[in-house]
Amino acid sequence: MSSPQQLANAIRALSMDAVQQANSGHPGAPMGMADIAQVLWCDFLSHNPADPAWTNRDRFILSNGHGSMLLYSLLHLSGYDLPIEELKNFRQLHSKTPGHPEYGYAPGVETTTGPLGQGITNAVGMAIAEKTLAAQFNRPEYSIVDHYTYAFLGDGCLMEGISHEACSLAGTLGLGKLIAFWDDNGISIDGEVEGWFSDDTVKRFESYGWQVISGVDGHDPAQVASAIRTAQAESQKPTLICCKTIIGFGAPNKEGTESCHGAPLGADEIAAARAKLGWEHDAFVVPDDIYAGWDGKVSGAKAQQAWEDLFAAYAEAYPALAVEYNRRMNNVLPDNWSKASQQYIEELQANPANVATRKASQNALNAFGPLLPELLGGSADLAGSNLTLWSGSKGLTADDASGNYVYYGVREFGMSAMMNGIALHGGFKAYGATFLMFMEYARNAVRMAALMKQPVIFVYTHDSIGLGEDGPTHQPVEQLVALRSTPNLDNWRPCDQVESAVAWQAAIERTDGPTTLIFTRQGCAQQERTAEQVKAIRRGGYVLKDCSGTPEVILIATGSEVELAVAAAEQLTEQGKAVRVVSMPSTDVFDAQSAQYKESVLPAAVSQRVAVEALAKDSWYKYVGLNGAIIGMESFGESAPAGELFKHFGITVDAVVAAANNL
């Protein structure tokens, strides 16, 4: 039977070989953390390589994602569908083994990591989901939601500010099934970290409310196993296991230095490492007895079968709960969702009200929330401004996680990455809110949601200079341009309560990527529509007001500026112009429509076009062309009441009329 060290050396050998063959990569972390990984995966991790989607599996997150060959080696060795050919193809086009772990490529990769700090934050989100789902579904005799979330992280993750945001909240919420391993090797790209990272990490995490197990020799399997058992015994606090390791362990001339962090070791050093480790096998060759020691399929099948037997008994005792659990974990909306949500939208159109779209958003939540027990909302300390609380909201606490609302605190970046983790875990529709301006803090987590195709809902209120007196520090200008340029991200900026409800409906129904919902602080006039126009909102852009025959000029607007465009169209019509008004709440969704539909809304023959939006102009050139005009922002805002600001920056009915006449 293979020894733990021999099993760990298989990780080291595969990692060295793959990085060398790719001529790029990071061998240091996989070699340094191989012993920790071997103990966790062989002796503690509950998973089934034959069914990577088993809902009660333990989640494993490699937050220091540059060490991706550690994860690929673990998946390959333990029996996932990741053949050795994929390891040989490391970092190559269309391989399942990209340079950093990417969700959806190799089975068993729970999240995309690479931007440091986000992996541990995803893990916090997963632990929130586990604790909340357990509180909602478990019964005294049936713990059908009962798994751990394990995360590996390095010095870089701890230096990133997002780790503070997430780990602080993890302690507050008492996420006792979250266990993190700090790879304390003292090395980053620039060398020994003591010159720029001298934090007392133990005290830091203790102050968060974590259990901290310090002084663990990361190359001693017995110490690592003992630490994991201690971590599992603490159910009220998350645990940080501080593992002292040697980066590049086994490479005699490079271990313990930055030279093995992010570059191939070289043929000579690999040969020397093989000799030092006693690994006498050729590149990418793993003996059968090593594979047998790693194989997790038998134990995984037993673990899953035991859970399925438990779930069968649970389903007999609580049939309705069992059906609901399966529905939510399969990301299927309730049977009554489509009819009920559409009925609400029709009722709004039939009963006009002029409200701020942030209030329309809250109204939609009050209508949709009772239909969707999977909603798990939150706000970055702005619930009273974002209006994300609805009548059925109940906050999560360490003692009672059965609710459906997370008070994230002033942690925009952490909130967004935690929501990604919640979505990846399954069982919830996660939404969270801040001001559009402070999307900037969270930008990379929004990008990661789009990259991973996760249906997270980002709610952004106070969407323009219309927020008024708080001034340019809080008034977004360029943010929506950045969001619209992000692939696979749907952005909605509705103009009234009807479009707001449709935007929520679209976001909830989306399964292949995230959505931003962008709402006003100021009131917005409800627009008249036919039933056909209400239906067309889901296309992202549609004809709101039209003329007879071919229009001479087309006015395009979003959000609060739609009413400006409508008023301008009335004046232009009185002047004898044939005018069409297009409301375009989502350019992203509109762009995805057929060429025929887009031509029906914006006919190519009509080149005289004016776009109106109280944000940066850059999004609109592709719609108005070189002959068109854009009414929008070319500078930062100012501090003043909203009405004065719109006049000051020339975003008015008169300005739209003048622009149309000057075309």
C-alpha cells in the first residue's frame, strides 16, 4: 500500500511535468501543498468522482488558483473524468486544464479562481448557502444538507482586501462548516513576503470570530489530519488551519524561493527533484498502486448511496420538502411562476403609478418573493436606499440561518463574490444591491459571474446624476458603459414600474449568466403601452411611441430619460416631424435579437437618430451612427438637486428637440 508521501509525490510529479510541457505555469504551490491535499482528499473529503454534481458533496475551492495543477492532479488521480491526456494538454487551447481553474471545463472544478481572494470569498458564499439550506430543509432526524466547504488559500489571497470582507462576515455568521487552509510558505512573486506582509494572521482571524489552528507542519500528514478533526469538531465557528509549508517542496535547488512560483523548473531541476523525492517514473507516468491509493470512486459511491438512502427516508417522511429540495437544486422555477409573474406585470400596466424605479423594484420583490422561496437577497448596508427588503424578508444570523436575506455590511466586492458562491452551490436565486457608483468596488466579481455563466442578480440603484445632492462621488457616469462591454452580462435600466417588473422577471428566469438591474432614485412617469408592447419589453428594445409611415427621426432612451424622449417627440410631432420613440431598457438583450427584429425597431434607412441617457455617451454610437446625436454626460456630475443637474448638463426635453432638429 502506497504511503501518504508517495501519494503526495504523484501530485508533485504531475505538476512539474505539466508545467514543464506547457512551458508555463506555477509548480511551487502544488508541490508545497501536496501533503495537505493528500490528507484532505484521501481521508476526509466526501465526494463522488462518478457524480461531480451530487448535491451533498463537500466543496473544495483552490483560492490560489494559479496552482491549478494541484487541483487537476487531484481530480485526475481520484477518478474524475479528466484523463492524463488533459494534463499533458495543460494551458493549451480548448483543453479542460486551462491556466487557472475554470468552472464548466473539468468536472469537479467548483468555481473559477485566479483573481486572488475571490476563491475564499466564493467559499464563504457556499458555506452561507449550505447553512441556510440546512436550516430550511433539515429536520431533527434527517440532515440531508450536511457537508463541508474546504478552501486552500495563500499569502496573496490574505493580502487582497476582499478576504477581509468575506472572512469577517463568515465569523459573524458562524459558518462552522467552512474550513480554510492557509499555505504559509512566506513567498510571493516578488520574494519573501515579510517585507510587505507582516500581519498577525492568527490574531486577525481570531478577531473575526474564527477558530484558528496555528503551527501546523504542512508536510506532516498526522498534524494535518489532527487539525482537520479539530476543525470539524467546532460547529459554531469557521476554522483557519495555518500550515507552514515549503514552496516547491522537493525541488532541491529552487524550493523555498520565488524562482519556483511561476515558471517551469527546467529539465535538470525536475530530474533532481525526482531523485530527491524517490519518484522513479517517467513524465506523466503514475503506477497502478498509486492510482489505487488515490481512487475515490468506491468510497464516493458509498457516501452518496448512504445519502440517497437518507434522502429516500426523508422523502417518505416529508414528501413536499423533498420535492421542493429537488426543484431548487435543479434550478427549476415553481409551476405557477410564469403565469403569476405575467399577471402582475399586466396589472401594473393597467394601474399606472409614477414611482422611482427602485421603489418599483421593491414592489416587484413583494409580488415575486412569495412565489420564490429560493430568493436569497441582500444589500451592502444600503437596504433602506436600495429597497431590497420586501415584506417576507428575514435576515440570516449565526443562530438562525433559516431566513432569506443577508445583511452584507459595507462589503460590495465581498457581497458580489459571495453571491457567486451561493449561486455555484445551488438551491438559491441570489440578489444583492448597492449604488451603481459602487459597482466599481465589485467590478471583478461581476465579471467572474459573467465568465462562469452564473445567474446572479446585481441590483444597482441611484443610477445617474438623478441621485442629486450627494454629488459626483456618488453619481455614476461611466459605469454602465463598463457593464455593457462585459460579455455575457445582461444589463437592464428600466423606465417605469412595468419595465422594472419585466426586468426582474427576465433576471429571475435567466439561467446562463448574470443580470444587472439598474434603478433610479427619482420618480419616473409610467408610459402607455399596448399588450404587444408590454410583451416586447423582454426583447430589450421596442417601439414605445410611433408615427404613421416611415419615421424621419428616431429617439432612443433608457430609464428616467424615456419620459424626456416622449415629451420631445410630442413637440417634434407638433412641428410636423414623423417621430418614433424607442425604449431600450437592455441594449444587451436587444443586440441578441434577430436582424429582422432589430431592423423593425431601428430601420437602417432612418439615419437621423438621437439617444438620450444621463450617463456616459459611449454606449450609443453604434445605434445613432456618425449622423446621429447623443444627449448624455461628458464629465463628472455636480452636487445639486436632481432637477437642477439635468438642466445644468443639458439633459432636457428642449435639448432633445434641438438635437433632432439639428440633425
